[in-house]
Amino acid sequence: MMAKTLIVGACGQIGSELTTTLRQKHGKDTIIASDIREGSAELMASGPFEVLDATNFTQLQDVIMHYDIDTVYMMAAMLSGTAEKFPMKAWELNMNSLFNVLNLVKEQKIKHLFWPSSIAVFGPTTPKFNTPQQTIMEPSTVYGISKQTGERWCEYYHKRYGVDVRSIRYPGLISYKTPPGGGTTDYAIEIFHSAVKGEVYTSFLNEDTALPMMYMDDAIKATIQLMEADSSKINVRSSYNLGGISFTPRELAEEIRLKLSEFKINYKPDFRQAIADSWPSSIEDTTARNDWNWKHEYDLKTLVQVMLKGVEESIS
């Protein structure tokens, strides 16, 4: 019998593409998708789906036992921009969902767990350039506080109970396949839609705000690569730094203009500027490269090419 995997939060930006990739790799019947509500027609038709509240332990356990789940990807979360508007809801979702799956591994109901962290764990006192794996972490956002707390609990459950939990600190993720989910790096998705439509884009970040970014295919590749790595290779049980490419809104706009010369951008920073200012400008990920041979593929030029092509096809 093939081991089965449950993806919680399968309708989200990362979850939807992770579900598709894993189903292509392992077969649709071995990957159970779930979310608090049904997703796109394409996702619903691609394999088994369960409506599931990640904060409800009984629901989660029932689905895991029903399908004899081996591995869980806990992708449900409230992201940075939205979390600042609803701090208590964000804390409840982000922390309770994590504790539910940590305890299920502890109780040996499942064997393996992936839980995503974020560059939001860092804060204004963190070194901004080439932020190392181990450094000062004083997050100043609700999202960052929940992710830093989650990292500490992941490491604790591994050391205390032997829980096989693995994690990545995702940078800003860019994809044309799903809409942005309320994050501070969402401008780097929205900008392509405006450019393809011939609209002027108004960035909610300053033109010189550099942030670590990554094309979604690289993020999905890293996630699966980490989960498939031998346990003896995993030396970090809090969360791995993952570097991709760093750029500013101005640099991204200039690269887009090489393809669409008429594209124009304005800048009108909002509350997300303060969040971005508290985050690193670039990430050092030597530990992930050494432990499980991580290497990103997409640079700024290839990212812009694939995003413009993908957005154009999606709205045509």
C-alpha cells in the first residue's frame, strides 16, 4: 500500500501548487487535499478532497485515520498583511493548527510533518544582508511572532518526543497560478497582472525596498526535496533559511520594462512598508545547501519571463 499524504490548506498559494506537483509525482489517490472550504474546479477534480478546519483536532484526526495518512503538510496560515488586521484570529489559526499536527506525530498517528516558517521570524534587529541561519530573531509582526514561536515548538517536539518535523523559512513567493493571499510581498505578483493589462501599477512598498523572493517552482522543489531527504541529513529542526533572489520594486519594474517598454509604476507605501522594513533584504542559506543540496534555479530575468508569459495566458 502506498503511503498517503494530507495537505492542509491545499487551496492556498503554496498548497494548491504543492498538491498538483505531488499528485503528478505520486498519483492522485495518494495525496489528500483539504481546506476550510472547497477550492477551484481544477483542484477539486484532480483527486480526493476533504473540507477541514485545521484548528479542529477531532476533524483533523478523523481525516488522518480515515485515509491512513503517513505525512502531513500543514500549509494553513494567516499571512502577514491579513494577520495585522486580525491578530487574535491569526494567532489561533497559526498556532493551534501547528499544535494539532505536532501532537498527532507525537501520538504516532502520523510519521512525518512539514510546517512552513517564513522570513517574518526575523525583525528590525536582525542583520539585514545575507541573514544567517542562526541570528537575532525579534519579530515585530503578528505573523512573525507566530512563526518564531512555532519554530521553537517544532524543535522542542523533535528533541523531546522525536517528532520528524521539517520546515523552511520561505521568502516572498511568486506565482501566476494562484492569487496572492495577503502577504507583504504580494506586490511582486500584482505587478505582473497590471503590466500585462497595460495598467499603471501602484506599489504599496517603496521603490528601494529589497526583499528576498523566490519563484514558486523553486519553493515547491525545495519543500519536496527537504521532505525526501534522509533524516540523518536534517540538522535543523526549527526551520531552514532558504535564499532565492533579492530585488526591489524598482528593479523588478525595470526588468519588466525590458519586455513591456510602456509599463509604468507609482509608489504609495501603506502599512505593509513597516512590515517590509523589519525583514531582511537577502538571505544566506548555506546550511540548506550543505545539508540537503538545495539550489534555486530561477533568477530575476527568468522569473520575469515566465511570469509575464503565465499571466498573459491566464487572462487571455
